[in-house]
Amino acid sequence: MADNKVPADRAKTFLGRLIRVSVPLHELDFISKVGRLNREAAVALLQKHMGDREAVFRELASNRKP
């Protein structure tokens, strides 16, 4: 009987690959620049919001200091 569970590391890697494919590199750079984040933090933010770029920009706007 096969175990159908996906290891946590594999699922995380798959999601990371999915985001890299679905978000153009220039847009990832833009998110990094606007949010003053490094690339890894920008990818983590995209993963948190499941690739929804509008939600990412909403969070960045709410975190901005005046």
C-alpha cells in the first residue's frame, strides 16, 4: 500500500517552483524593491498569499511607514 503523503519539504519546494513560474522575475524584483525585501522574503510573502499579487501589495502598503 502506497503512502500518499507529500513530505513537507517537497511540498514547500513545489510551491516555490510554482511561484517562480507564475510570477515573472521582473515583478519579483519590483516586489522586493517596493517592500525593501530581499528576494527570499519576497518569495515567502508570495507563498503566504498563494501568489495573489494584489494581496502582497496590500500587505506591503499596510506595513509602510509614513
